[in-house]
Amino acid sequence: MEARKISLAKPAPLEDETGIENREWIESLEAVIQAEGPERARELIELIETHAAEKGIPLPPHVNTPYVNTIPRDRQGPYPGDLAIEKRIEALVRWNAMAMVVRANREESGIGGHISTFASCATLYEVGYNHFFHGHDAPEGGDLVYFIGHASPGNYARAYLEGRLDEDQLLNFRREVRSPRGLSSYPHPRLMPQFWEFPTVSMGLGPIQAIYRARFMKYLENRGLKAASSSKVWCFAGDGECDEPETLGSLTLPVREKLDNLVLVVNCNLQRLDGPVRGNGKIIQELEAVFRGIGWNVIKVVWSSRWDPLFERDQSGVLQERLTNLVDGEFLKLYSETGAQVREHLFGKDPKLATLVSGLSDEELDLKRLSVGGHDPAKIYPAFEAAVNHRGAPTVILAHTIKGYGLGEAGEGRNITHQQKKLEDKELRYFRDRLELDIPDEDLNRVPFRRFSDDSAEYRYLQERRRILGGGVPKRVTPPLELKAPAPETFEEFFKGSRRPIATTMALVRQVSLLLRDPSVGKHIVPIVPDEARTFGMESLFSQVGIYSSVGQLYEPVDRANILYYREEKSGQLLEEGITEAGSVSSFIAAGTAHAEHGIPMLPFFFFYSMFGFQRIGDLIWAADDARARGFLVGGTAGRTTLAGEGLQHQDGHSHLLAQPFPHIEAYDPAFAYEIAVIVRDGIRRILQEHEDVIFYLTAGNEPYSQPEMPPGCEEGILKGIYRLPRAGDRKDQADVDLFGSGSLLNECLKARKLLKEEFDVEADVWSVTSYKQLRMDALEVERWNLLHPDQQTRVPFVTSALKEASGSFVAVSDYVKLVPDSISKWVPGRLATLGTDGFGRSDSRSDLRDLFEVDARYVTLAALRLLAERGRIDPSELIRAADTLKIHAEKADPMAA
Ligand SMILES: Cc1ncc(C[n+]2csc(CCOP(=O)(O)OP(=O)(O)O)c2C)c(N)n1
Ligand SMILES: [Mg+2]
């Protein structure tokens, strides 16, 4: 975007002939404002605009305002705090934040950390800490503040001054391994569960989580689970971060939902990591256009109070015009210059501008002295105040700041500033002097941490402010909330089985539907779906619990006559998010952490197309795990050959592989309805009764088949990952071969067992592997224990002991890539052959797909025979005959290469 194009504020010339006419128009408008007020003036302007449109006169969209503060000086009330004390507090926070990073890097070069980002947002945070951010003890509940991840030294430095962290902890910044008291690099609730609430450092994930959190708060209120409150969601984000699609991708939701409990503060230091965010444009104006265009309340905090007299003297608007036309790259250059250079380069271009500043000394013109709005509490306070008082729409504050503010030559506003981690003595001295701290020269090199004494005015002030605002922020609290387990009937029908063919997706939906009726947990369940409810057969939930809508239903739905009609209501329970997996998982995180944030235990079930889960929004699931969210992720229409007909972009054969590295996600690929019931029942117990921070991932298929009754004694195996299905007949002795199946491919094992018996006189046992991940985790844990405890009796992984009486020849078939079953091969006692669905999916019938990927009963049979041949149990020549019998062609295309 060219700066010239966005200078909508270009003032009209008032001197020449046209100027006289212009002035008459302006004077008329002024007269209306004076006589009838601004509202009438607005009406008239709109009238003229409409008329112009009728005459075919194109007008530019009104998305920008001049490049000045939105709140004019005369609407700025008196500052409610003690500015001198707050300045001294801020100076120490700034110093300590810098000291943490510098000391950490001196001790361990390369340990990282950032100085300049917090240096840019420190004043924004301080005004928040002194006047706005409510802690959990506030009468109406705390505010939820999403801090900028890589500005975390600032939060630690603040907590240190408040006495919430001690020096030892500061010294262990980024030493999360060396010391149990180490401070995590970024906000990680997993690592600092009593401190951090929201993981934000993956750029873009903070804003989207904050948006859906603010909506979830309204959801809880509208459903009557939470009293209406004035709690706000504050989200701080970087201007560079706004390039992430997650940052700006969900901006319409808060407008639609009128989320006036949401305040987004964009720290516009005009720089990102490598250089300017928009060197050739103006990021603040660009963002203003985006937010205003959508309907946000936009407040720009651009210039500090020192600019006020200049703007007041600028009757012709020439200063405003110059600043509006200045590209950010040029501003940053000017910022690094001396006052004399600024006089020449910024003000010297126009005689009127030169005159405007002629009474100011060069020192006074130095931009480091003139400063910008985001470093001036007097400008920040009214913006924050206007934001929290605004009704009916979310607010964004675009605050102009300087990256590395106060660092001078060490990186203030320089391109290198982001990476600055070490300061030399000269630079430390400069920083100290800018902050007006009384650290003696001889102490400087130690970069000491400094705090106020307990009887100082500053300490009393900051403690008092935090006490009034309800305690420390951030602080994560998890009250022990107990919910009674769901009634046994909620699960029983699944244990009986069903002859009628049912897909596991249907079983899961039915399970959730029964849970929603349960008197204990029912109202705590949050079904979430990104526009796939009908795909998963969830539409019965529309009428059962209603679709949440903050305004109810303003229209009569077209399908009103149908009992399963599209019912929206204010107290609706189902979150129908529309096509946004990223938004939906953000709702999942909000619901899954509601026990900590709102003192209300909620149990989300997020149903999504399994292909668009871990693959598409893996980073948000990672954040959910970090956030200690609890709940159930359900990957529907799963399995590369179970979902027929959709093809390459839809058929998921790898989400179970992608789920493997997530530490607190237990992933299951259940085959039968009773397995689902066992997993869900135990998961709910662990979440609601044991208070475990765990997420369950269940894949569910859409292939209908009859559901067997639950065999006795298999619950442990289902939960741990493997159990044997009842044998055909009542054979007691060992089988010749053992077959592992998961999900709907378990049926292929059952068919293969029959084929093996009938065609080849081979006895097979069939095992349902509900979770390779669980088996692997257990085996890794046991292996580790054995390594560390050589003096004790060796332990055996569950999978090894479960299979100890098995044949020693195993065939695993999975609707996922072969690596999934391969992941346990080390611990399988014998030889394991794996069949899986490596390669791009295709649209076709299930049987053709299973032939393509070589995962049907015939291939299971052939693989079993091959193992027997390898062991000398059958003659290898039998294999040729077998392939022939099974109609398997040796020269068929390899699905991985095809
Ligand atoms: C998804 C993602 N990509 C890259 C990074 C690495 N990174 C950390 S900070 C940063 C620059 C941030 O710039 P900006 O948002 O403007 O914040 P500032 O430091 O300028 O306040 C980058 C690229 C990250 N944390 N997350
Ligand atoms: Mg930036």
C-alpha cells in the first residue's frame, strides 16, 4: 500500500480561490456542529455521500482516519495515577527485564531471550498493571490477559517487583531444566502451571485464542453457567504478528457477536524480526483500515503528549499531512537521527512546517525526545479506558511504539534490535541514564536486579494497585471442582452391541447425545463442530440442545417443520463454528480450560474432519496441550480407505502418526462402539474426577457395520491399547498367526481369519489395537525405567506381556500409514509385518481403495502366509498359489508411487 493513497486526511488548501469555497463548506459544517451537534453533522455528511453516490461520484471507502491520536487532547481526562511513581516502577521493570536476558546470555551464550520487544510494550503493560488488569480475586472475576510471548521477561520482571517471583527464579530465566524454579522462555502453562495461563508465542495463536475465549465467556453467560461480569479479554500482539492468517483471520466474529469484552492491543513498533513491518507503507493505517472496515472500534495511539502543542499550532494541517505521508521506513530512519537532522529531513521540506517548529531547539526535535504515543501513559490511559467502556463492539488499540525503546545505540529502532541480547558497559550506562536509575557505575557490569524496599512509596503503590485490582496477573488457579460421574446407563447400550449396522461416528455422536442428557455432566458438555454436523450425523443435536447464538434466532428457519430443524438459540449448547477448524479448536481450548479460567469445569467434544485436524491446525492443538486443555478431539470420517469417495485431500491416513509426538494427547483408533464407550467413560473419569490435564483423540469412521457385544474383561486392554477378540469356536491352543486391526480395518482381520482357516487351514487370533500411541508410550516408559533401574527386576511393556502367549507371527493392518503400527514393532515378541495406507488417497469405493492400498482381508491373509513361510511353517511355493487364490497381482501399481 502506498502511503500517498492512504492520506485521506489530506487537508484542503484554504487560501486560493478554491480555498475560499472550501472554507465556506467547512464553516457551514462547523456551524451545524455548533448549533445542532455532531450527530446532525454526521447525518448531513451521509446525506451528501448518498447524493454523490446517486450521481455516480466514486468516494474512497472510509476506512482510515488521519495519522493522529483517535482521542484528541481535549477528550483526555486527568491521569488517575501518580505518574512520577509509575515512571520509577516502569524503569525498574524495564531494567530487570533487560538484566534477565543479558545475564542469562552471559552465563550461557545462545540461551536467547528478547530485550527490545518488551522495551517497546513496557508502558502499555504498566498502564494495564496499574489501572486495568484485574486479578482473579477481583469481585467480578479476573481479566484474561494474553501477553506477547517473547516479551515474557517483562512479565517476570513485574512479578519480581510485586514479590511474586524471587531473584533465584530470575537468574534461572530460560533454565527450565537446570532448575525446577526456572522461568520458561515464553508463556507455557505446561511448564509454569501456577503462573502462565495462555500460550501465545507461536505468532497469531494468541489473537485467535483470545477472540474465541471472549466469545466463550459470553457463551457461558448466555447459557446461565456464569454470571455476567465486566471481565475483559486483553490480547497484546505484535504488528509483525498481524501477517499471520490466524491473527486477522477471525476478526469478523467479535463484531458479529458484539464482543465488547475483548480488547486487542497491537504493539506497533513498526518492526518485526528482520526489519520494518511495512517499510514502504504504514502498518498502523493498514491495520486501521482492516479493523474499521470490519466494524471494530479502532483507537490509534500514535503521538505522545509532546506533539500536542505542535498539532494545536498546525492550523493548516501541514504537519498532519507530512506525518500521514511518511512511510514507516522513513520514520525509522528519522528516529535514529539527531534533532538537527530531523529538523532538516522531516520539517524542512515545507516552509510552513519549518516555521511550525522554528521555536523548538534541536534537542526538542529529536524524535527520541518527542516520542510516540505508546510510551506515554497520558495517551495510553484514555485509550484503555475508552476500550473497556466501549459497548457493542470489540476494540483494537493500535499503539505506536519503538522497538528497543531506551536502548539507544544498542538497538533503539534499529533493524538489528530484535536479536540484541548482550549489552556492553557503555550501553548499560546509557540505558541506566535513560531510565534515571541510581545504579552506581561500578555495579553496572554485574547488571544487578533491583527491587524497591518494602517500605518505599513505590512498593506500597504497586502493591496497593494490584490489591485493588484483585491480585497478580498472570496467575493460573485450578480450584478443585468435582462433578459426579455420568450415570452407568449413559454407556450401557454400547456394551450390548447392535446387529443393525452402525458407523463409529454415529456411535460417538450417540454417546455425546446421551452424555448431554446426563443430569451430572450434561450441561458441562460442549459439542463443537466446524460446519460438518450433517456429515457426522450430528443434526439431531440441533434440536436436542440447540445451536448457540448470542441473539437467538431472528428468522423462521426454512426447515422449521422438520423435527431436526436448524434451531439457534441464546442458550444453545452446540457451537456450530462455521468453516474454521482454527476457530473451533480455539473454542475447544477455551472450553477445555474453563475450569482454570472461570471456575467451571467444561467438557468439549470437538468433531472435525480428521484430515483437517492435526495436519491443518496442529500448532493450535500443540497450544491446547500446552494450555493444559482437557477434552475430546474427534476426527470424523477417518481412515484413508474408510472414507470412500472424497479423494486425496480428504482421506486421512496419517493423523495418528501426527498425533504421536503430542505429549498429553492419548490417541485411539477404536473399531467398535463399546470400545468408544470404555474410552470416553474412563476419559471423563480422569478429567472430571482425577483432574488430569489430558486430551483424548478418537478417530471415527463412517462405514456402517454391526457392532458386537463387549467381550468380558477387555476394558484394560481397550484403554492400554490392545486386547484379543474372542476366538472363533472355543479353541484353547495357540494360533499359527496373530492379526492386529484397528478401526474399521479390524473387520478385514476377522475376514482374513476366516479365509486363513477355510482356504489355508491356518488358525489366526485377532487383536483390536485401539491405540498404537498408548502402547508405545507405555513401552517407552518401561524401557526408560529399566535403563535407570538396572538393580531392580526388569519390567515388561504391556504390549509384550499381552502377546506373550501369541504365535510370534504378527500382521498389523491399519488405515493409517505403516509407521503407525511399526511404532510398536520393537516390543512385539516375534516378527511383525505391517500393512498400511501410505500414499495419496483416491476417490473410489472402499473395496477398491483397500485393494489399492493392499489392506484388505486378502492382503492380510497373504502377509500372514508369508510370515508362516519365513518360519518354515508352510512351503514358500504355497505363496504363489495363495496369491492366485486371493486374486492378488504381483505387478499392480504401488500406491505410494502411484
Ligand atoms: C509462527 C511463528 N513464526 C515465527 C516466530 C519467530 N518470531 C518470534 S518474534 C518474531 C518477530 C515478531 O515481530 P512483531 O510481531 O512485530 O513483534 P515485536 O517483536 O516487533 O514486538 C518472530 C518472527 C514465531 N514465534 N512464531
Ligand atoms: Mg513489531
